[in-house]
Amino acid sequence: MIKRFIGVALIFISVAYIPIIGSIAVSSSFSVAEKGIYSAIVYGLSWAVLFLGIYWAGPELVQKLKD
């Protein structure tokens, strides 16, 4: 039960990349290349967190969210 709750939480946390990438984009302390690299890393991590959340939430819960 705890694993499923953590999985659902991870699914919702995975959208946190949007403001993080926005803050990277407006930061004047990074060069353009660094902004691209850091944004790509954050974007990739958000997908990893999403897939981990789906795995931990279980197929039943994912199916319930789809319906």
C-alpha cells in the first residue's frame, strides 16, 4: 500500500520539471550551453521519475487513472 502511494506521488511529482526548466531558462548565471544541458538532464530525470511512479503504482491503478 505504501509502495502504491509513493508511486502515485512520483507520478504527480514528475511534472515538477516545468518550473525547474523555466527557472533554468531565465537564470543569467548559466551560459546557453549549460542551460541546454541542465534542462535536458531535468527533463530526462522527470521521465525516469514518471516511469518509476507508474511501475510502483501498479497496473491496476494506472488503468483506473486512464478510465
